[in-house]
Amino acid sequence: MNIYAINALNDLRSAIMFITIIPVGNAPFSPIGMIRFFPVVGLILGLLLLCVDVFASLFWTAPVVALIDVIFLVILTGAFHLDGLGDASDGLFSHRSKERSLEIMKDSRTGVMGLIAIFLSLAIKIAGIYSVKILYNGDLLSQILILIIVPSYSRASMLFGIRYFKYGRDSGTGHSLFEKKLPLRDFVFISVPVILSLMLGFKGLILNSFFVLTVFLILLFYKKKMGCITGDMLGAMCEITESSLFLICGAGLFIL
């Protein structure tokens, strides 16, 4: 195995360790190198989610399976992004100055806005997955692809925040991800969920369009509200994107 392959493998393991609790052994922490593998980690999560979904479907009906799917995602990610969503919501919707909002996000305690955001995110995911399972009861391929693609796209969304925003603090969990500007070549693995989405036909076009729209709207809101980004806001991007895409995949218009 050449040095490039070894470094790439270490970067992938570093990404897995950073945003999941999946055991992959020890690997050197590579904050810049691992970013490009976030969509790949999402694919891994999607594949594991698919396995859990298939197994749970042997014993329970669709509503329970959807709940189990979401619980599994929370466990496998260590609620890492949910924590970010809660902290970011407390700060962003506090109607305070940028500096005060950043201080509120740094507070480990979760406020009312954070709890509401977390509850809504989980509820939307459950409803979306349940709707997908009902809507595509006879279309197993679409169910499989959606469960794999959506977690990948949601992790991919963070690349846009890292690329186009400056970090809002002098230190913090996400500070090391912003040591240099993310090059466009590091977006290469987003092509994997894009290619998979082509198997969905017109549904894939709708999914991709809503992914672009969701990321754009989140970044626009961040720009107007803060003009910067933090690790919590990246986690919120991931959660909001995942919830939104599962919800739109379960919409009736998605079968057109």
C-alpha cells in the first residue's frame, strides 16, 4: 500500500472517529484531511441504518421501525450533531448580538429553543422515514437508496459551511477544520450520493434540488445572522439537512 493510500485511510478513520462512535482503532487526528471524507462517513452510516431498518422490519410495523432508525442514528453519532443543533438554536434564536449569541452557544446547558429544535428534528426524521416506508411500500430500491443517500448528503452539507465561512471563535471543537480554506477538490466524494441518486430517476432530481436549496438557505441565514460559523452551527447544518431531506423524500410529490 503506497503512502497516499495509507494517508487516505487514516483520514477516513479520523473522520469516522470525529463524527461517529464507530470503533475503527487508533488513527492520527487529521482535521484538514478528514473533511473530504464526511460524505463517505455518511454513506457508512446510511448502510448501517439500512441494516438496522431491514432487521427491525422483521418484527415491527413501519412507525416503530422509523423510531428505531432515528434512535440508531442518534446512538451511532453520539448525539454529536444534535448537541450542536441545540446549542446553535439557543444562540441563533436568542435575539442577542453576535458576540452574546456565540457565548450562549458555548454554554453547555441547553435552553428552551435548543430543546424545541432537537425535538422537532427528531420528530421530522421519524415522520419522514415512516412516510418513505409507506409511500414506497412496493419499491424496495427507493427505500434503500433514500436511507443511504440522505445521511451522506447531510454530512456533505458541512463541507459548504467550512468552505464558505470563517470560524467565529479563536478556539473550539471545530477550529482545527478551518486552518486553511477547503479546496474544491475535497468535494469529490459528494459525487457518490449524486451518482446513487440518479438511480431514483426524477425522484433523484427532486432530492438533489432540495439538498442544494436547503444548504443555500441555511448558509444564507448564517450569513445574515452571524456572518461566521461555529462547530455547533455545522452540527445544526447536518441535522437540519437530514431532517429536511427525509421529510421531502416522504412527500407525495416525490412519487411524480
